[in-house]
Amino acid sequence: MAGSGKAHMRPEGDVVLEVNDLVVEFKLGKNQIVKAVSGVSFDLIRGETLAVVGESGCGKSTLGKAILQLPKPTGGSVNFLSKELTTMGKKELRDMRPAMQMIFQDPVSSLDPRLPVSEVIAEPLRVWNRGNEVEISAKIDELLLAANLDPAVVRDRRSYEFSGGQCQRISIARSLALDPTMIICDEPVSALDVSVQAQILNLLQDMKDRYGLTLIFISHDLAVVKAVSTRVMVMYLGKVCEVAPPEELYQNTKHHYTKALVGSVPIPDPDRPISGNLIQGEPPSPLNPPSGCRFRTRCPQASDLCAQEEPQLREVSLGHFVACHHPVGE
Amino acid sequence: MNILRQLLRRLIPMFSIVVIATFLLSLLMRLLPGDPAAIMIPNGSIDQQIEIAKETGLDRGLFGYYWKWFSDVFTGDFGKYYLNGGYRDLGGVIADTLPVTLMLIIYAQIVALTIAIPLGLASAYKEGKRFDRITSTVMFTTVSFPSFALALIFSLIFAVNLGWVDPIGYVSPSENLGEHLKLMILPVMSLAFGLASGYTRLLRTDVIATLKDDYVTMAASKGISNRRVLWRHVFRPSSTTLLTSAALNMGGLIGGTIVIETIFVIPGIGYEIFYSIGARQVVAMQTLIALISIGYVFFNTMVDLLTQITDPRTRERRA
Amino acid sequence: MPDNSLSSTETAEPVVKTKKPRKTIGFYLASAWISLVMFLALFGWVLPTPQWDEASYDNLGVAPFHPSHILGTTNDGYDMMASIVNGAKISIIVSLVAVLIGGGIGSFIGITAAYFRGKYDFAVTMIFNIMLSIPNLVLSLALLSVLAYSDENNPASMTRRVVVLIISLIIVIIPILGRIARGSALQWGSREFVLASKSMGSKNFFIIRKHILPNVAPAILAIGFLAVGSVIIVEGSLALLGIGIPGGASWGSMLANGRGNIEYSPHEVYLPALCIAFTVISFNWFGDYVRVKLDKRESKI
């Protein structure tokens, strides 16, 4: 069950990002420490879309921000384009920023309501002095068109005049302005209506193909993840549970937590019996996580071993890794 | 979370604020141009000045002076007015003047609430109608009318032109209750006017919000009379906000009474501050200002604490 | 490829049009009064009035509408119109300067405290709380009575007293506007566009200038107008207590001087009193207008 390990790391291949034993902790009051991320490792190969999945509070958003050093993680290493970010000085780190961008969960809150759309998109270009006014203006139009927005209509409006989906398009356009290598998408569609979600997912897919992007896609929604990802990493309470390609993960679920997550995805079939495998209760507090496997308090198969020893990630089939002492079906 | 811990969590910052604020006031004494003792008795001999410096702790360093001042006040020795003919004990002065100021403030609060409650309720009930619009405009205009300007205009109209009351003076209630109340009318009205406007606006906003709550619609749909709905289901919940605000105003009013007491020559604590400045009693002034600040901080903390203990909503939110 | 944007399927919600709050008659009256006072403060010297500090001993305490003294004279023969004009200048300069400088310093401290957090924020909050724990009239009273102390041995010049008055008022204003700025900046600083700007490599002060300040400014402005009003009241109160600006040079000071003559020349009292009241009320109307406008905008965002 939820544990650590690095069996899933791939030394070969064009690795864009390599994260090792990443730890993020926050001080809460005097003696309390929130252990948001506890020793997560993974790598990311150029052109890949890695989905990070877990229920809210499992540390997946914190993980995304920690990769960008916002704020710097408590421990571990983040190696991006063969450069170590965690030990970098302010200046060097700033020089790395254009290559790694982020799209946020709340599309409205991620745009400054005082700025017209043209200025929102121009901001990264101005921060980095990319071209004169004419060039910037041309680039704005290009990006808006790429995001399926009509520049003539959109440019001078402000974010509050738009729907959530449109705001997210603007965010995507902005994140592309600096020609990034990698974009971290933090729940980019979870604040949107289902009808709009598909449009934004398609847009992201288009952008990825067109600009050769590598994506980290953070989500709590397995249905969404299935549509976009090439590899899925399931997280629980700051730890990795299972890593696998999406089809494999669905058809051959190994971790009990993943199984519960898969079981909770609504399937539009009225005749299908309701799955009785839903996990009970709330996740334990990250202030004081359980010993051994962190999922054991809610796991149907938990044993004494789970309390004593933390499971390590191991390969159960090609490209499918699980951190569990008693995987499903074994 | 138990009450004792809540109490401590409030009292510790309160105490530190009091210590730092009073320390800064002591520091101010040291910034006076010249020797404070010489300022207090300009015609006194050097020996007298040395005596006073010793008595007040002014002969010590900044921290020594502060410690002397603080421990004296803490043990109930509030110092003296050093007058040419002798001295007056400040503790006695405070005992005489504080009740007068408190009386003035309480009268003002009572008058303000008496005006504000019916006006606020009626205004909210008739939201958007002409009555509400007029009340709101008038209240908004008067809430910012400075009380001292009001005081001067009132005394011009009612005392000088109409001659209904004396423009200045004070009689204690035990001496002559009728005369006491008569003399208090103008100062109380000057203070209450702005307060009443503030309370009316507050109550109006609160009641309008409450009137939109589902349970009020429910009560109305049961057929309960308007008057009863307004009183039982609307005013009662809204009154907490109003009373909290009124309680928090108590401290601020002490500041406002300084000018009002000076204009109407009412022997309250505010008038004493005015007097101490005029008589160059800088140490007494320091003590009086410090006491007002302590009272203000103490009162606000207590109100905050009480609302937290009595209102389960805030208790839960903070826990 | 472009989906004509606003007609796409996502446009379920209509485009919100910015609707301005209704300007009431009070707002127009307030604007008119402030303009008049500003005009008098700036260009009052063009009016054919006597010098405000030169008494005319032939006309002691004449009532308003006298042929050579439109607003009458004081009991000591000073022209009221000239005094009001001069008072407007001093009162407006004192309060605007105090609020602009105090508001500027307070906003800077408040915004940076909210942005950088940590120990700096803790210290700032603590200091603000201490300063706010003394009623503002009492605080300026203590500062002024000490810093501008004046007697025969230590005469304080008029300039010194005005400067000290302004400094005391600045000290009073800093925590009031600083706390508002901090609260508002905390709210805006937690928005994701700030994080977005950081993630694209913007520097801290660039973010503060470009994203936080413009969003916080309306809240500061609304309270700033109210602060101008309170500063005018404090100035008047201090003058009445005899430690503000002396010699009838400001409206408050005129009140203090005229108070003793209330029976003989009442216009000495009601003219400056009404000037103070109207100015305070007008600034409050402005502040309220900005606040309502702000609320409307906030509810949209």
C-alpha cells in the first residue's frame, strides 16, 4: 500500500524531470507539522503526460507547486532538464522558470481581474523582454487563436466577463507564451462544467501535440485522467501507491486504494450493480499519518505487517508498479 | 477549547499591548524639551524640583522611570497634580471624575439606542421605500457630523438663543437630579447623535439580511403578524450585533468625551486631561492617557471574549 | 479555428456589463462642496478680502452680510471670510498631507507585511495593534502635547506646531490604513494569479506593483476618504483643547477662539463648525461611493 520506492524510475529515455524523495512539510502552529508530501519519487520522459491522482488533501497539488519551488520543498531533489532546482540560487531558478509553467485549478482566480486579456498574456513576455510591442501583440493574437479564442473579441475584456472555460483557455494561452518544455496542470478542469471539461481537455491535447509539451496532469477524477494520460501515478496521504499506464491501471488494478478510486468513478449504466467496495471514512490527518503503510487504516486487507513495514514500489507486470504488501488478487 | 485557555489566549496579548503602550507613553515624557519637573512647577525652587523628580522617578533612567510609574499605578498610587500652592492626589481626582464620564457615556448610549432601534427596524421593514431612503440619507449625513461641531451648534441654539438650558456646568445627580439631567441634555445629545446614526445603519443592514432568511419567510407564512415576526424573529438575532457594536464603542467614546467635557465644562476624566495639559501636569497627563488606553484595550478584549463565549457560531469558527 | 469566442457553447453566462453605482444627489453636493473648498484653499488669495490676520478695529464682531465683510468679523475684528479661506488652506493641507503620507507609509507596510508574511508580518501586526489600542484623539493628543510642547521658556513656532501636528496625524493614520491594506493584500495575495506570476519568474516587487497594489488600491482609497474626515475632526478637537494650531489659523482653531464669543458673534462658531461638518460629510460620501463601487466589482469577481 501507500509507500515509497524507486522501482518505477527509468534511467533510459529522454528524461525531462526527475524527482527523488521529495518531502514537503508545513509548520502549523508551534509543534504541529503537516506532512503533505513524504518521499515521492518519479520521472517524466519528454512527450509524456503523467497524471497524478488522489483524493483532495493527498498532497498532489503541493507536489506540483514544490516541483516549481513555490515554495521550496523541505527535502529531496528536483532535477529539471538536467539541472538541480532545489539547490539553485534565486537568479538561476528564475532563469529556469520559462521552461516550466503551471495552469491552476480556479480559472477565474488565476487571472488578475484588473488586467485586460491582452495584458494577462503579455505579462510573461514583458517579464522576459520577449520582443517589442508589435511582436508581443502578434504573439498575443497567435496564442489566443491557438486557444480557440477570437483575439478581436477577447483582447480588451477582463477576466470577470468570461466563463470559467474561457478563463481556462486564457490561462492555457498564457502558459504557452514562453514556449515551455513542461506544464503542470493543477486540476485544470475540476472547476468547470462537464460539458466544458472535454473542450479544455481536447485543447490541452492539441497544444501538447502542436508545441511538443510534456505534461503533469494533477486530478482527483480518474475518468478525466483516463482520457489524457500516458502514465498514472496514484497518491495517498503524501505517498505513491501505484504507477501504471491508464488501461493497465483500470483493467488490472493492484492497489486497494486505486481499486476504491476506480470503483467510485460513476459509470452511466443503470443496470450495473453498485460497487460495494467504496472506502469508508475520511483520510487520516497528515499531521499524524499512520505508521507503515499509510492506507492501512482504511484498507480491507490490512495486516500486522502493514503497520510495521512500509511497502516499497515493485513491478508486478511490465510498466505496472505497486506499493502494497497484499496487492489485489495475490 | 475551554474558557480558561481562551481567556489566557486573549489576556496575554492584551497585557503585552498595555505594557508596550504605556512604556511608549513614558518614553514620550523623555522627549519633552526640558526637565519635566521644571515644566510642572515653573516657579518652584530647585529643591522642590529635585523632590518631585525623586517622587515620580524622573531622576532615574527611562526604564527606571517606567518601572516606578508602572508599579505605582499597579498598586493604586496614581501620582499627583503638582500645583504652586501644594498638590492634589490624582487617585482622588480619578475617583471623582471617572463616574461622571461613565454616566455621560451610558446616557449617550441609552439615548442613541432608543433612537436607533425603532428607526432601524422601520427603515429595514420599508426597505427602498421613501421613508427608508430619507432615513438612510439623513443617517448617513449625520453619522459623520463631528460631535464637537454639534455641541457648539446645540449650545448656540438651545442655550444662547433659546435660553432653555445653561451652556456649561454640571450638577451631580445626588445634589439635584432634575438639574443634573437638564445640564446633561446637550452633551449627551451631541454624543448620541452620531452614535444613533451609526446604530440605525447597522441595525437596518442586519435586519434586511435577516428578513431574507428562510426562517423569517417561514414564520411569516405561518401567519404570524408582521409586528411579531419583526420583533421575535428578526430583532432578537440582530440585537446581538447591535449590542456588540455598542459595547465596542464604549472605549472609543472615552476619547470623544474629552472634547465634549471640555466644551461643556463637565468635570469628567476627559476634562481632567484638558486641565492637565493646560496646567502642564505632564506626568498626570501621562497617567490619565495611559488609564484611558488601558480601559479601552481591556473593554474591547472583554467584549470580544464575551461574544465568543456566548455566541457558539464564533466559538466554533475559531476552534 | 476561432470559435467566435463569446458565442461558443461555454457562454452560458451572459457577459457582465460594468454597471456604475447610482450617483445620488448627496454625491453631487459633496463634489460641489469639496471643489469649493479646494478652490478656496488654492485660489482663495484672489478674493478681495482683507488679510486674515489683520484686525479691523472699526468693525468688531459685525454680523455676516456687512458691506465690507461678507461673512462678518470676529469679536477682535478679523475678517471671517479671509479666516475661512485661510482655514480651508491649512485644514485641507494638514489633512491631505497627513492622509497621503500616512496612507502611503501604512499601505506600503501593510502590503509588504501581507506579501512576505513571517516575522516581519508578525511585528507589523503587533505594532499596528498597539497603536490602534490608543483612541486616535488620545494618541495625537499625547504626541502633540509633548512634541510640540510650548511655554515661555520653550516657545514652539507656528511652523513647528503645524509640522508636529502633521507628524502626529501621520502616526495616527499609518495603522488605520495599514491594517486595511494588509487585510486586503492578504486576500488578493492568496489568489492564484499571484502564484501564476511568480511561476513565470516575476520579481516580488513587480508582483506587488502590478498585481497587488492595483487590486488593493480601491479599498485603501475608500478608507482614505473616511480618514481625511477623521483627521479633520481630530485637528478640530485638538485645536479646541488648545494644543492644535493656534491663533485662528485653521477651522478648528477659529472655533477655539470664537467659542468664548458665542453670545456676541455666533457666526464665529457656526461658520467654521459648519465648514468642518460639511467637509467631513463630503469626504464620507466620497468614501462611501468608492466602497459601493468596490462592493459591486467584488461581487462580480
